[in-house]
Amino acid sequence: MPVQKRHMIGSKWTARQTTWGWRHFQVVNCKNHGRWVFAELVASCDDSIRFWLNAQQLRDPNLWQTGWKTLAEMNAPANDFDPDLTVIE
């Protein structure tokens, strides 16, 4: 599935590993390079920390999680149950 640039700008991400001293980032820019889409991320607490990465990497849950997560949230076991889910039989 292709990455939608318009949905990426402003999106927030948590790095699974500390990246340049930080974990929380926001997408501030996107660009196409051939068939690839690249996202520019900025650290939420230090706007001097910015870097570009292939936007496909953001889909890898071993590298990134959507939103800004605490360490406790990142380390919690996956919960497959959605309390807002309605089952229709």
C-alpha cells in the first residue's frame, strides 16, 4: 500500500530505540524521489534534531510506533481486544 503524503505531515511517531537522544518525533515534510516517499522527522523536544527517512520504515513496528508512547505503553503486551468493537452475528 502506498504511503499517503498528505496524511503524514503532522503525524507523530515514537522510535522503538533512542534516535539522536530522543524517541518522540513529528513528520514536518515529505518528498518523492522516484517511486519512494521520504519523510522529514523532527524531535518533539529539540527542533535542531531532524532527519529524512524512507517513509516505508515508519510501517515497521519493530522500528516505529504511531503516536507518542511512554516506555510503559511501548513495553505493554499487545492487546488484540478492542473495547469499542461491536460484534454483529
